[in-house]
Amino acid sequence: MDDKDQLQIAIGKRVKMLREEQGIAQQDLAAKCNIEKSNFSRLEAGGTNPTLYTLKRIADNLGITLCDIVNLEDKK
């Protein structure tokens, strides 16, 4: 597994953790972000490389900053 794959997985896990902390269903957040649920599921599983714009939409809909998503040092 290369660095890109590891980063995608880490970002996906971070998005999932932040979403679950707020008690938001995956399908609900996907709809708010105008992302197909299957694509959102793939993002959380680390199977896709989301754009910064996509991550920003997710952050906005979670009421957090983009930095909160990409701060992988914060292991809450």
C-alpha cells in the first residue's frame, strides 16, 4: 500500500469518526453534501481520493473546518 492509499484511508476514517461523533447517518450527510451514498461510503472506506472541494462541503455540513478533517494528528 502506497502513501496515497494510506492517506485516502486515513481521511476516510477521519470523516467517518467526525460524522459518527455528531450522530449523523451516512446517508443523511451524503444527501446534505449532494454526494451519492455509494460514493460517500467509498470515500469513508478510503476507496476514493476526494477533492478539497468535496472535503470542504463535508466540513461545512458537519459545522467544522476543513482543517478539522485533514488534521490526522488529532486522534480523539
